[in-house]
Amino acid sequence: QTSMKNMERELVCPVCKEMYKQPLALPCAHNVCHVCASEVLLQHGHLCCDPTSEPTSPAATPSTRSPRLGRRAVPKPDRLDRLLKSGFGTYPGRKRGAVHPQTVTFPCPACQRDVDLGERGLGSLFRNLTLERVVERYRQTINISAAIMCQFCKPPQLEATKGCTECKSSFCNECFKLYHPWGTQKAQHEPTPPTLTFRPKGLMCPEHKEEVTHYCKTCQRLVCQLCRVRRTHTSHKITPVLSAYQALREKLTKSLAYILSSQDTVQTQIAELEETVKHTEV
């Protein structure tokens, strides 16, 4: 158990403190999630490539790419040199119109050093496929070793096959049917994989299918981690969902208190108007 915990610590990204997702290998030999790296560079003023695009990997060299990608015309060296000298286009770490291209430095959260990524920024890094496979195998091992039993079976208990977020319980097939009878409100509960720790089902981003974590005040919409690193939200005011929720709740509470305090006055005015109408009719 201790060795598994030690291994799990080695598979955790130093930025998001969760298991690696599409890890990139830094020149200092440390790793970081692709999305986390994009977010860090964005915070330091570098415009990054689209974080939803696949990072480069040893298997994605020009000789092994698809025929369609291989047929793209490559600019001639002399034309490319003229474009760069004229300040045409921008890329991470290079300002429009700059004569000399600048390199991108990345502050590694593991060794606390500024790592030189060159002119291409994250485009020069390779995806650590070996580490990615290790993380996936570790996840599978944890799922196999931790068998979850049905919480409603009479002894001997059967292994749970379904979970219910609303009921906060895990069931075998028969118990799930028994406690979610057809034609009742519970029948509408959506089954989930069995687990011992039920978290409330969070709102999902319709674009990236990730759980929303922040609220963009400028756009007045919920955003996920992938939305945050998009250029469309570069200068927007973004706050955590909890902060936005508390601010909105306080505003609604004040409005509701004002309405309730004015309710008696409004009811009195309505009664007076009704009396006036009756008097007028008479």
C-alpha cells in the first residue's frame, strides 16, 4: 500500500496536483500536463497554441504523418527568411515586428528553474508517451485491486456494478433495479460506475466535455480549464465558480430581503386599490 502511494506521487503533475494528462517532457527532465503548461505560459504573457491540439511526439515525425499532412507545401528558406525579417506573424515569445526572434522560457514548478524552450515554445516539446502509458496502467491497477461491494445485498455480498450519485450508494444489478423501481422518481436516476466516494455531479462544458471550474464575468458564462487558456478569454475577468456563486447569492439574498420587506406595503396598496374599484363601481 505504501509503495503504491509513493508511485502515485511520482505520477502527479506539479501544477494541477492530479495525475498527468498528455504529459510533456521539459528539457530539465521534469514533466508537466499539456494544458497546465499552456496555462503557465499564458500567465507569463505568452500566447500559446490551441491546448486541445495534440502535442508532438516521437511517433509524429514528418516521415510518419498522414499523406495529407505530408503534401503541405513547405515555404522556401529564402522566402521564410524574408517573412521573419519583415516581422510577419507572431508566435510564443515573439512580438509583432521584432527583428530578432525571442526564445520562450518556462518556469519549471518541480526544480524552480527557468527552462529555455527555444523560439517554438511548447511546439518544441515531446509528449511523454511512456509516462502516459504508466499513468493509464496505474489507473487500471487501482480499479482492479479495489473491488467495490454492493451496499444493499444480504450476506454474501455481490460486487457492485453500478453507482448512483443521487442515492450516494453502489449497487449490484439486482439491487439497483430493486431500489429504482420503474415508474417512480428514482427510476430517473442515471447509473454511474461504482465508487466509495461520491462527489456531486458537476456542470460540464458543452464544448470540451470537461467540468467547469471558473466563471467569466465578461462573457457571463461558465468555463472549464481548456476554455481559460483560449485566446478569446485573454483579457477577460475570470473568477472561480465558488466566488461567483457566493457573490451572486449575496446579491439575490439582498434583493429577496427587499422584496419581502416591501410585501406588506404592496399588499396594503392592492387592498386599497380593490376598495377604490368597488367604490367606483357602486
